[in-house]
Amino acid sequence: MGGSKICRSALQPASSPSLTTSTSLTHTVNGSHEFKITGYSLSKGLGIGKYIASETFEVGAYQWAIYFYPDGKSIEDNAAYVSLFIALASEGTDVRALFELKLLDQSGKERHKVHSHFGRMLESGPYTLKYRGSMWGYKRFFKRTSLETSDYLKDDCLSIHCIVGVVESRTEGPQTYSIAVPPSNMGEQFGCLLESGKGTDVSFEVDGEIFAAHKLVLAARSPVFRAQLFGPMKDRHSECIKIEDIEAPVFKALLHFIYWDVLPDMQELTGLNSKWALTLMAQHLLAAADRYGLERLRLLCEVQLCEEIAINTVATTLALAEQHHCLQLKAVCLKFIAFPENLRAVMQTDGFEYLNVSCPSVLTELLEHVAKAGEHSVSISRFPYLNEVLDGSDVNGRRVMQRIQI
């Protein structure tokens, strides 16, 4: 019987099929928030279904808030329970998340009241919040009569800690390329431009020294220089501008930051190596940063002054923080001075005398910090001089920042 002959090799693939892969990755983006409720007894009677809300906080690109119902959320409970919930406070649809609510034991025994999704298998998986305002929590979180006689309530204060874990998923395919991208060296390039002196079109006379720079660079980095060099009230003699009340090493450090976007090596810049001298330099540079609107430089100086805090400089640093609205630095200084072992020594420094004359309101805040410390270890009566200062006694002030001797 005749017929056509089929070539077997034609029915088979010429080569093995290519294999591609992808991976689905699911994880949680976690964040936490602590919510303190002071004056708990005053919150009672707010009304069933009415809540006290924490500030919103962000986790996984969504805003969240803690809702505490002092009279409970449900009418049927007749205010016998307090209710506690975590709420989605921003727009979102079917947001999947894990939660933990913890009412802190304030006796030090660590017997916290905890409800948590974390660390255990969930039968139905993460909780899904359908829309803004959706909540997870407990209508009958704690019986009010039991709460008010427990260690969770101390000094009429409750402390609630929550954790939110937002579930995120993504799929990764095969990586088809790998190109190394070097880090930005823009700061180095601008720094070299300053050091070369090429193209400079403005100079500054500072404490007898001349510094050349570029108007456009200064204007781009500092709103103050921008107004001075290009604004409607620009300096008519802008080719050489005389700078008052800044010392030459400080202005040099200021220019270094404007071009390099990093702090200079203070020891190399000044030739000084004592901790006191470097702190003094950081104080001067902070004031200059505030003067020229260089917020990042001001914060870098705050960090450095926090790290170098010491008995003989903390009072002048505190005065500086108050004058230039450095709230974080101010808080660190107040806490340091309020330690009983530090207070007496700080009060004997020249800086403390200046602080009394220039920033009397700060001494009132200091007294509050000392009083808190005194609850445990020290009595304010042990420091009569502090009481005299706060009563308005006349103390001769000293210059807050000494000159930098190089």
C-alpha cells in the first residue's frame, strides 16, 4: 500500500523549550504608634459611641488612627465597657492588614493586655478594611470597673501601643540586565568648582579675608543669598559684599556646605582638636545656617551639638537652641542639665549666667524638668541659686559664643 512518508524529526521541536520564571512576594509593611490618654476620668461621660482619636500615623502608604471610646461603642453595653479600635483614616479599598492592640501595664510587671494577629496562624488570613473609616478592634475591650482599679491606669493615664502590618504583594520576573550606577558626585563637582575659583562673580569680605563664589550657586542653595543677589532689594555693591557678625572660619565652612552639601572636617578647617573648640565652631555654624536659611545644615549642626553635649558648653548651646528655634536640640539640653549630677556644675558656668539674662523663659522650663527629676532623686531646695535666678535676681551675663581662636 503506497502512501507518503512522514519525517519523524519534523514533528519534534528543534530544541528544548525555553523556561521562564517569576516569583510572587507577599510581606507586611509594619509600623507602630503609642497613644497616651491623660485625664482618663475626665473623658468619662463623653457619650456612648463617641471616641477620642490619636493623631494619624502612616503605615504602608495609608493613614491610620486609634479610636478610644471611654463610654463604649455600643448602646447595648450601657457604658459598662471601654472600646478600642484601629481605623483606616485615608482613602483605600480592600486594604489587607494585621493588627496588634496593647494596653500597657504601668506597674512594671509587664502584664500587658494584648490582642494580636502577629505570631500566629490566621484561619481567614489578614483582616480586610473595605473603605476609609473601616475599623478593627473590640467593643468590649475592657470592663470599666476593672480597668479603673487595675495597673493599666496610673496617675489617671492610659498608654496604648498598636502595631499595623499592611500586606503588600508584588511579582518579580527574571532580571534581564544589571547595570551598575555610580552614586551622585554632584557635590564633589561643585566643590571642585569652588576650589578652582573658575567663573566666580561675587566675593565676600569676612573678618578681613576675601572669599570668591558663584552667584547662581549661592542663590540656588540659600533663599537669603537669592534675595541679596537677585531680589528687588539686591545689594548694589554685590561684586564684593562685606559680611558682619560671622567669623572667617565659619563663613568658609558655610561655603563648603553650600557647594559640597556635607559638613567640612572641622578639625582640618580650623586646625583645632579640642572638643570644646569644635563645639564652639558648631555653635557658630548653626547660627550662620539659620541666618542664611540652610535648614539641612542647621539640623546637621544640631546633631553634632547633641553628640558633643558637655557641662561647660550645654548652657550656651541651650541659649542658642532657644534663639534659633531648634526644638530638638533644646529638649536634649534641658534633659541633660536636669540630671542631678549635672545641674550644680552647669549652674557654675559662665554660659548659665548668659542663659539667665538672655533666655529667662527657658529657666522656667528647666525648673519643670528638674522638678520631674526631683520626684525620684533630687529636691529643688538643694539648688537655692536656681530658685534665685527664677525669682529674677540680677546676674551679669557673658557673651554666649566666644570667638574662635585659630
